[in-house]
Amino acid sequence: MSSQKKANFQIEAFKHRVVVDPKYAEKTWKILEHAIHEIYNHNASGLSFEELYRNAYNMVLHKFGEKLYSGLVSTMTSHLKEIAVSIEASQGALFLEELDRKWTEHNKALQMIRDILMYMDRTFIPSTHKTPVHELGLNLWRDNIVHTIKIQMRLKDTLLELVQKERAGEVINRGLMRNVVKMLMDLGSSVYQEDFEKPFLVVSADFYRGESQLFIESCDCGDYLKKAEKRLNEEIERVSHYLDAKSEVKITNVVEKEMIESQMNRLVHMENSGLVNMLMDDKYEDLGRMYNLFRRVPNGLSLIRDVMTSHIRETGKQLVTDPDRLKDPVDFVQRLLDERDKHDKIITLSFNNDKMFQNALNSSFEYFINLNTRSPEFISLFVDDKLRKGLKGVSEEDVEIVLDKVMMLFRYLQEKDIFEKYYKQHLAKRLLSNKSVSEDAERSLILKLKTECGYQFTSKLEGMFTDMKTSDDTMKGFYAAMGSELGDGPMLVVHVLTTGSWPTQSTTACNLPSEILTVCDKFKMYYLGTHSGRRLTWQTNMGSADIKATFGRGQKHELNVSTFQMCVLMLFNNGDGLSYREIEQATEILTSDLKRCLQSLACAKGKNVLRKEPMSKDIGEDDTFFFNDKFSSKFYKVKIGTVVAQKESEPEKQETRQRVEEDRKPQIEAAIVRIMKARRVLDHNNIVAEVTKQLQSRFLPNPVVIKKRIESLIEREFLERDKDDRKLYRYLA
Amino acid sequence: MAIQKDRVRFNVGGKIFETTGTTLAIAGRESYFAAMFDENWDLQMNPAGEYFIDRNPDCFSILLDLLRTGELYIPPNVPEKQLYREALFYGLTDHVRSAKWGQFDGNRLQPLKSVTGRAPGDGTAIRASPDGGCCVAHGSMVHIYDWMLEEHPPINLDYQRVNDAGWVGSGDPAGLVISTCERVGRGQGGMGLFNSTTGELRYKYSVTHEGIVKSYTAGALCFNDGYNLFSSCKGRSNEYGIGVWDQNTGQQVDFFYEPPGWSLGDADKLQWLNGSNCLLVATLFPRKDNCYISLLDFRSKSMVWSWSDMWSPANSDDRRVRDAIAMEENNSICVVNEFEDLGFMDLRRESGSVRWSSRSRLMKGKMPDEPCYPKLALHEGQLFSSMNDCISVFYGSDWVLTSRLRRCFGGSICDFSIGGDRLFALHSEENVFDIWETPPSSIV
């Protein structure tokens, strides 16, 4: 092939591509478009599913997917625009119904369109990241119907109006509401929220703000709470009937905020019907309602708690500081228990046994019980009363209940050691005069104290019980050994008390009548014979005696008297008409005790076995006493009590307190040494804090006292001050 | 779907079939039959009482049988491709796929096919997709095959060398993440998410260092259940380490900077450990002179376990770790050397040594001319290791060799991958890959 020879031929590009009839796509789409029209016009019965599916398949297969998709979008859009017009045209109340009807129809049509376009949905749409047919249908509905200006506002207003009507008590078509709201939810949660939920919450907030204002002006607290509760339940019910379940929290928040949170201070402090009144009148139902409503809002419960706390403290303070109440310790304690029961019941019934309220109740009681320094004494007296007589004929469980309640009060006490002091005295009296109703009850209480405060707290109390038991055995032994020698002398019962276990009292010996003295000496011999190395001291102030007396007209009585009284009465066996001074000389009883015992012998009505001249209420040192021949009583046994103030008198109280203070000193010192031994070096404030912490189960030590104890320990060279830092103490081993 | 009368007659391309609504219901909601029997349609039978479908009757027969029996039998005269196309028409591809091959079991694998690629040799990586397809990275190209082993348009990365690839999302089509080398001076490279059907780039994953977007080389990839994507990164200046991105948004969420004296940015292998919420990072010879294996805890930004052979340099030439895989159930890491000796390290002991189980001394001396480094994979308690032209399957507490997979051409296996209940093995000499699958368990 020469180069000159111009090649004059062209190579035709080889066209291998088969071009589908360009009208094919158009024709096929026409068929499908027609079908979509027919579906929307409820005329689908003439359509062949197989043909339509195949046509749609072919369009995708032959790369006309894009055309099919865009055709679908425009056809569906134009139908929806028509539908929008017909919905807009609907009159008044028919609006929602028309919307709902068209929505149902659209859904059905959408389902059928999806059926025929299933192949496109499966292949073309995912690979091109387009919106699937069903979702597309919803989006188009949203944009062309729900979000058109005319429908959007009208829809919102209609829905809100219906809710408002229902709130006003009218009956509305809830089924229709539910369908329309469901439509909004189907269109996506953001549509539901923007088009309905948000305005709904705003309108609701306005409504409840207004209503709460109205109610608070016109109702009392209880009624207001009833109404608020009703509204809250209504909204919850509304959500369950036709709103999205997620709206419940939001709408209840609105009600809570507007009806409760914004009014709660006013409600709680409402005059004549607020929280304090409810507490005073035991309005369990109202209180329960308040609790349930207030706990829904922030700080609601703490508001109730604070008001309740100050109320209890206030009433409690009045109770413990009222001088009238102090006259009767048993009643005093009973009132405390009643007060506690009352509030306990309120917390159980109305406050769901909420720990927060229980704690508030406890702290309030702790606060006011300790306002009165005599509380420990009174509580012990209350127990004394219960254990002497109060529990007679009461079942074991009930005894336990009473004791548990007492223990609860005991827990509130800061000065538990003072209680212990009194309790010991009272227990001693009960044991020695055999007045305790039930040993089981006694032991049960001691066990409770032991679990509460530990072994050391009750070891002495337990020692007292042991002494009583041993004494019984000793007496049996004494009579078995010496019975024959004693003849028909007076019967002697001796309790041998261990020093230290029992409350110490200055021993005021008195001259015992010679008959008694003989027996006593014999016992002493017997006892010391069996227990060597011991010392016995007669505690005549704690004893008692039963003596038989014959009066003027021959009537016989058995007199139950104290040892002192017995000594006095025995003097009258030898002579009548004894002056005070003579008695004092013969018996050597302390003046105060003697006066007390004479008073009960001569001045107590119905028990005046002595006659006094002059006849006056008080015992004078110049008085003269005679055996009262004319004494009479309908009982054979006459119990002549000593005039003893059950409550301690002022000086006695001072004495007890002083003794308690003395007892505390070594305890504080022991605590300081324990702490310093462990810590070696510590500053003043920390020592005080630690000592207080260690001792608080027994009493609340006074910082001034602690300081004194530290100084004393420094003097005794247990501690020293740091040379550089005077606030620091060092432990000296 | 309401099927009125249970008996249904079809006329498919002129052939009559009779079946029941119950059988058709097995096809499921996303099928032709469900749409057809949608109660909204006023279905019309032809005068003979049949529903006409203008499709191939032979394929219909196979698919109807599949619905009836759950088993797929393709007679030799029906091309598979044709059947797949028909299945796609009826919306039955999922049925076909699950009937075609069964649950993966390394000891029951059968070779399905070998696919020949375009260019000989030097494939970089093969990655199985969740639905049974795969992709082959080769130079700067990634070839994509679906489960029917139909090739899709390849992804061309404009001369950037591909380092690794991985599938994200189980959607149809799944996305494909590709990591590439940085091209100096062009500011390109890094990673991108591609549409596996069309090959288009959806978005790129970028590395930001102190607020500035940096160009970088992305190495090994790894994904976790929490939609995170991990990659070893080498940046221009400081950005050596492991980057973390959100798979869905493409946003960088974290970056673990390489500590001094340690290698992370060059890592060959990343593995997410679900149980301990840690990432295993292995940098192996010859990328670096030494091997580094570490476990990273991203929450505390700490290396919770680490091992390196720089601590045991003596005569380690024949003990070079070539791949590593963590086995959480056994609290150990399995490593392999170039003679396919397996070694184990205890994850519970800090800086433990490798306990080699000397298995295949015989290999020494008769290595092929062009050896490939062994690779490891773990699937449902079975350990896979590739060596030369075969893959070994180990099983049981002491990892006994239970099976060996081998095809006789294509030369050494340079990479393999398990996914979509299939195993894909890429050969180095020819651009050939094999597909192994487990036959469906026999019904009788």
C-alpha cells in the first residue's frame, strides 16, 4: 500500500448496542401512570397485577428506573394536590373526617403502588440511595397535605380545640382523634412533635396556669389537690387514648409544673387547710394525695418534709417545756409516744413509709426530747410505772410493743447515762420492794438496752438480778441451818446486795428494835460463816416490814411499812405518847427520813395508825405522837407507803446530776487516752470531735468538760502540748 | 396477605403449575406472590381459572420447588445466572441464597469455583462481604463480586495503592471502605467509603490534628459492633497511630497516638475484641525491623497488653511472627511464623513469651520459589492458617489440624477471608481466587 494512495474509506464504528424502542419507555410508563390514576380513583378492579408488575420490572431492567421513579413522584404529587383541595374544601367539623378518610385511601393506594413497583423498591432504589416507595408516599403526603399552609394551621387548631373541648367536659370523637394523631406519628416523630405536640404543650401550659390560679383562689388545699390529681389522671388517660405514649411524660410535666410546682408553697402554707392542718387533723387521704403529687416535682417532698419537721419540732417543744406536763412524768412520756404514733401512722398511711420522712420524724424527736433535761428521768419513771402496775394483765406481745416504743424514745436521748442512773434506782426499788410485775418484762427490756448500748451498759443491771436470786438461796440456807435456834422470833428476809451494782446511798443506820437485832446478828454470823472475807452493812433505808397490830376495839391488821416506820411503831409497844425528840433519840433516823416516815404514819388519811398533837399536816419538832386506838380500815392488810416524791425533788435532782457528771469524767478521760494512744498526735478540735463521736451512744460530752479533762491528763503526764504548736497534743507512753 | 382459596393455578409462560397459598406464603412479604395476593387487588383469572405470569416456566418450576421443599436443585440445562435473575424477579433471592449453601463449617468446605481476574499476580487483599460476595484489591483497583460472583464495576483509585478494604453495613448494597497510600504532594490518600454497586465515592474519612485536616496513609482496617471504624494511620508529621471514625457519619471520633519506641501507625493487622473492648494492633516484620503486638483500651487511652520480639532478639530469624490473631475464649493470642509454626501467648500475663508448637519442620527447605507469608483467621472456634497453596483448619482445645483446603493452580495463597458463610482465597501467581462453601445440610 503506497503512501500516496489516499485511503478513501471510512471505518464505521461498530454499533453493538441495541437501542430499545425510545417510545417503549414512554408507552410502558403510560400504562403504569394510568394504573396509578385508576388506583387513586378506586377503579383498580380492571387492572392486571401481573402486567403492571412486569412493566415496572421491564422499565427497571432496561435502565428506565429513573424515569419510573420520577414519574411516580410527579403522578403521586399531582393526586395529592387534588386531595389537598378537597380536604381544604370540607366544612367545619367534617375537616378531620375528610382528612382521615383520604389518609386511609392514600395508604391503600400506596400499598398497591408499592406492590407493583416492588422490583424497583428491591433493586433500583437501594443502589441509587433513593427513598423507598412507602416512605416516599408518606413524605409526599406530608409535604402536599399536612404541611400546606391552609391545612397545617387548620389541623393544628382543630386538634387543639378538640382537646380543649374534652377538658371542658364535652365528649369528642376519640377514634377520629386517634386516627389523625396516628397519621402524624406515621409521618415521622418530628412531624408529630412539630405539628401537634409542641403547640399542644404550650396551649396546655397556658390552660393549666390559668386554671391553677383560679383554683388556688377558690379552693382549700385538699380540694385543690383533688382537682390537680384529677387533671393529671385525665391527661394520662388522654395520652393512652389518642396520643403518642412518649407524650405522657411531657404533658404530665406540664401539669406538674403549672398545677403543683408553681403553687406548692402556697398550698403547703394555706391557712386553715395547709399541711400543718392536715397533720393535726390526721387527714390521711389528703396527705397521701399531697405526697403523691408533690413527689412528681423537684423539691416537692423536701418542702413537705421541712414543713412537717418544723411543725413536729414546734409541737414537741411545747410538749416538753410546758410546766403543767412536768407534773406527771407518766403522762408526759405517754404524750410523747402518742405524738410519735400519730406521725408514724401518717408516714405509713400517707407517705408510703418514705425513709426521708422517717428520718425527719426521728431527728425532730431527737431535737425536742433533749430540750428537756428531765426526759431521761421521765422515761425511766414511765418504765417504772409500766413495770410496777401498768402491764398487769397485758399479753406478752403488748408488753413488747410498749417496751419497743420506750426503746425508741430512749434512742432519741442524748444523755443515755442519765437514763441509766435513774433506771438503776428505779429498778432497785422495784426489786427490793418486790413490786415488779413480770421478771420476763424486766429482762426483756434489759436485753433491748444491751443490744442498743452494749454489754457494759447493762452489766450492773444484770448484777442486780443475780443478787436477788442468790439472796433467795442464801435465805433458804439460813433457815435450814439456823431455823431451830430462831424460835418464833420475827421472820427475816435479807437481800445481799453487791456494792457497786446497786445505786449507792449514804448509809443512814438506825437503831433496830432488839427483837430484830438478834435475828440480824444471827444472819450476819451465818453469812460471814459461809462467805469469808466479806463485809455486811445493813441498808435500813431500803427495807420493809410486815407487822401485826391490834387496835382499840380489838381489830387486827397487818401493816406493811418501811424499816424506819417499823422502828418507830415498835417504840409504841412500850409506851404511848412519845415526843418527836424521843423518837429521834430512840431510833437515830435522819431528820428528813424520820419526818417523812412520821408524816405517812400520822397524816395520811385512812392509814393514820398514829395520832399527832397538834393536828397539823406537817411534822414539827415539838409534836407528840400517840398510838391511834380508833384506827380502822376495811382491809386486813394496810400498806403504809412512805411519802416519797416519785419524781425527784430539786436537790435530789441536783445530786443525781452531779453524780452523773462525776461518772462522766473518767469516761471522757478514757476516751481521750484511747484516741491519743492510737493517733499519738492530734489537735484540740479533732480530739473533741472524736471524743464526742465515741461517747455519743451514751451522752453528749460538753467541750468545756473535755478541755478540762485534757488539762487534767496533761497534769498527770498522760499528754503534753507540742512545743511548737500549742494546739497540738502528744501522747506520752 | 389473604389467600382465599388455598389451591392456586399458574400459567407461567404457557406451562400450567398448580400449588397452594400455603406454599406461596413461604415466599414472604417481600415477594411477588405476597404483592399479588394483597387483598387490595381484584385478581383476575383467565377463563381457564389460571393466573398468567409471563416468565420462564423452567425457572419457575425450580423456584416453586424451592418453596415447597426448601431445597434448591438446579438441573444442568438451567444456567445459574438465569435462575438468579428469575429469583430476583419474584423476590426470592434470599431463599435461593440460603438454600444454595449452608452454615459455614471449616471442616465441611467444598470448592465452589475459581474466578480468574484481570491481571496476573500481586493481589493485595481479598475481603468477603457479609452477603457472600467479595472484593479483591489489586494495585490501585478494587474489583467487586456479588454473591452470584457477578463482577460489578471496579473501583479505580487513580494510582493510589490500596492497602486494605472492608465491608460496612449489612444493607443491600453494602458499603465498602478502602484504605490507600498517601500520594505525596497531592494531599490525597486516606480512606473512603464507596457504594459497592455503582462504585461511587460516598465520603472520605479524614484525620484532623489540632483542628487541621491532614493527609495520611491508611493501613489495616477493622470494624466493631458499635459502628466504629479503626485504621492504622501514618500522617505527614505527627499523626502516627490508630484513628477511629464513626462508620455512619464518617466523623473522626478518636485518635490513639503512637507512643515513642513503639509502632502503631505501621500496623498490618487490627482486630476488635468484643469481650474486653480492646483493639489488637500488630505491626509485623518486614514493615518494621521488629514485631509489635499490643492491646489498646480507647476508654482509658492506655496500652493494656503488649509484646515485642525486640526483647528476645537471639536467633529469632526463623521465629519471625508473620501474623497474629487474638482468641478471646482462650485468653490467648495465636501467632504464626513463615514455616507455619503456630505460637501462643497468654493474654492474662503481661509481656509473656511465645510458646511455639513446632509442627511443620518438614516445610523447611522445600519452600516454593515465591513464598507468601502465612495468614491467620478465626471463625466460630476454628482457626485457619494459609501457607503456600493450602489453608489448614485447626480445631479443639489443642488446635489439632482437622482439614486442609487446596486447589492445584494459582500458586501460593497471599490472602484469604471468611464471610457470608464462604471462604475466599486469593492466589499470588495468577490473579485467581477460590470460593469455598459448606453444602446445605441434608434434609433426609
